[in-house]
Amino acid sequence: MIVIGLTGGIAMGKSEVAKVFAAEGIPVFDSDREVHRLYDSDEGAALLAPLAPAAIADGKVDRKRLSALVLADPALLNRLEGLVHAEIRRRRELFLAAARAQGAEMAVLDVPLLFETGSERDCDVTVVVSAGEDIQRRRALSRPGMTEEKLAMVLKRQLPDSEKRARADHLIETTGTLEQLRSRVLAVIAQIRNEKRS
């Protein structure tokens, strides 16, 4: 099975690219969605309570409270990420084992911090999703709850787009229409299949 690492900076269009992979019947592990599932569970509340008790409400992690705590204490983020990344990595391994058991030809690991966490080592091939900086900024700031301060914090944690592009095995630009995007993703899937055969 070919393990594809899918990544890209905030608001670059990675979710739309992941949808095309999924529509083609390729299993996709969405790291962000798994983090949300974790935060919405008793398990997540128990995991984060020792480090951020003020972020726990009604047996779940309150993301707004957690965001405020991290903005006030950036060092807290590294400690939290250590816990959360370990749990998400465990879930990712279970996902890959299930995909292999089902005979999947490929599986996608959608990981925003793929290179930053060294997770590309778990992948056979990497795909970076990108758009111009102005497009990225406009998309990001149109998201509910996004502020200049939050965006600056997110961008500081992510490798620059130029470095991600340089490290990518495949690059998908997310400008243009959704149909054009779909064609680009299908072309990359075909290239990955051909590379595997050769």
C-alpha cells in the first residue's frame, strides 16, 4: 500500500484536495478531524486536564478556552502537542493497519505539520498543497474566529510555504475552479501509481 503524506499551510486548500482523494475511494486520515474528535471526548479531557484544567468544560476540551490559554502561554503549546501528537499518531497507525487489511492500494495521511513533526518518514510519497500568500491570508482571515494574532501564531509554527514546496514529491496548486483542482489531484494520483509501477 502506498502511504501518501498530504500537507500544506493553513488555508492553502488541503481539505478540498483531501475530498478529491476520498471521492476516488482512497482512505484519508484527517489529523485535524481526529484532534477535534479527541477534544470532544472524555478521553481527550482526561489527557489534557493535567496541563490545562481551565480548558476542560462539561467533560470535553473547550477549544476557545484552550486557544486563549495557549495565546497567553505559548510554552504550553509544546507540552500539549507532545501529548496530542502521540495520541493522534496511535490513531493513525490503527487507520493504516485497517486500510492495509481492507486491501487499499493507497492511503492518505492528511497532516498539517507533516514535515515539522517528521511524519514524512512514515510516508512513501509527499504531496504539498499550495496557493499564493495573498490567497492564503484572505482565506485564513475569512474563517470564523480567526484573527491576525492567531494567524501569526499558526504561521510561526509552520514551515514556510517555499520550504514545503522544495521538500514535496508532488505539488498541487489550489488556484482556479474546483474542477481544475480535481483534475490536478487526479493527475497526481496517476503519477503516484506510475511511479510505484516503475
